[in-house]
Amino acid sequence: MEYLLVRFGDEDRGVVIDGVRQGRTNHVLEVEKGTHKISLSPPPADFAPPLIKVILKKTTPLKPRKVAFEKI
């Protein structure tokens, strides 16, 4: 397993990984190793970028891969 931390300021929002809702922002998520497409749950579509592509490997719960969305 690999680990991912998705930030969206202080806002709590659903995290969508490869088209499936799999957790919440600002919490470390367990994800399979490999390439993934990350987005946030709508509505509203008030964030940028609309999608982030990541490659997950060699992460730990204490050192997850971090990605961030900005409010627009």
C-alpha cells in the first residue's frame, strides 16, 4: 500500500481517486501503488486544477505523497 494526503485548505471535501470516492481531504489515505487520477467531489466545482495525476511509490503513513487543490 501507498499513502496520499490531499489538501484543500481547511475544507473537508470528498476525494475521488480514479473516478471513485475514496476518502476525505486532510486525511492520509491508503491507495494502491501506481499511477492515479485525483480530484475532489462536486458540487461545487470550485477548485483547481480539476484533476491531478500522481505516481505513488515509496510512501509511508508518516511521509505520504501530498497534493493540493486551490479554491477558485
